Amino acid sequence: MMLCLLALPMQAAYAAELRHSTVHICDDGAEWPPYTYYKRVNGRPSAELVGYSVDVIAAILKKAGIAYTLELLPWVRCQKEVAAGQRYQLALNASYSTERDRDYFLSLPYYRTTNYYFYSHNAHPQGLRIEQLSDIKRYRVCGLHGYNYATYGLAASDIDSGARNFTAVITKLHRGDCDLFLEKYEVLAGFAAIGQDMLGDAALGHQPVPGMQATEFHMMVSRRHEHGAELLRLINDGLRELQVSQQLRSMLAKYLSQP
């Protein structure tokens, strides 16, 4: 993971503008393990949110002495709330798109994921013939409501995005409603941490998307919040510090499952 390492600005000066307020954070209600998810106790979700992204933002804000709240909402609603900047000012896990770069302040990237396509062995026992990214367009693609598929070269009209969670999209796949869905391997593997071993489904095939580089993920800060620019600088400086100290690496290793 490469982050741009620059000299830190006067952190105390702009942190003071935030210290007397609370940063309200939202993220995807479908959960995004191993990055943001509810801790399980005896197999049941608790009220405690954990994960790599949670650890990262907690470390940054705690060091600055800034209070925060974190809630999971339907992803489309979370994005709208952060864009408005009133009830929520920050979302933790977002891939890049030109629209997001326009509507939000995007932090430095702080993790990368590998892109896979998933299909049903029931419908395609021999697998799919995908040798390059453009081959995906020959198949019916399912996705999740509100997710960003621009990095795959797909428009919204190319995708059946009616599913609200990964269980629903896998059900649609096995039912034959679509041929494949696209997702990060680390996320599907991460669901094992919440008792959903999706990769243990023998009928669910998966392969890396050929020719695609890893996808970088950012935090999204509201452009409309009065201290949005200061919050962005605080986060970016915190990410640089965690990178230099190797803490980002150790935080990620705590959760990450490699393909």
C-alpha cells in the first residue's frame, strides 16, 4: 500500500475546530467485513462495530481528542446523508468514482482489494469464458443496490442491482437470474468472521477478473460540512502517520484473509 508521505501541517490548529463537536460516521448496513461489521457474540450480532476501518478511524480521532459516533445505514442513504453533511459527515469504505470525487472529499487510499467475479456451478459447471474485462459484458450481471461498478466499465443499466445484501445476490445467482456478480475477494472471505462462510458454498465459483488492478478504498468526507476540509486533512495526516509507523499493516493483518 502506497500513501503519499508529505510533511504534516499544523494538526493542532485545525483539530481544535473539530474537538468541540462530534464526528458522525455512517457505513453500509449490509456490513463490509473485514472492514466494518457487527461483532458477533455467541453467533449473534452485538451492538459493537469492529473491523479494520473502524480501528483506523478510531485511532485517528482518538489521538486528536475528537468524539465520534458510528452507525450502519442502507448504503444509498448513508451516501446521501454524508453528501448533505448534517446528520453524518463521514463514510468509511468507498471506492473511487468521478461522481464521488465531485460530491465528497476523498481521503488518501488506506487499503486495496482484489476484484473477483462469482458464478454458480449449477448454471455454469464449466465456468465462464472471461479472458479480459470486456468479456463480462457478454453475461448477465447482478449487483448490490447503491454499489459502485464503474471500475469494471459497467454502467448502471448493465447491472441488475436489486439485491440489498450478499445473501440475496448469491440467491439470485443460483436461481439463474444472472450469470455473475462482481465483488472484492477480501469482503466475501470476510463474511466468515460473522458466521457466513460464503466461500464455503461449493456451488459458488470464483475467479479473479483478468487484467484488473487492485481497487483502492477511501473514506468519504462531506464537502458541505463546515469543517469538512479540516476533517479531511486530519484523516489524511493520521493515515500517513499510521503508514509510516507500520500500524496500518498490523491493523489490516488482524482481519485480512488472502485469496
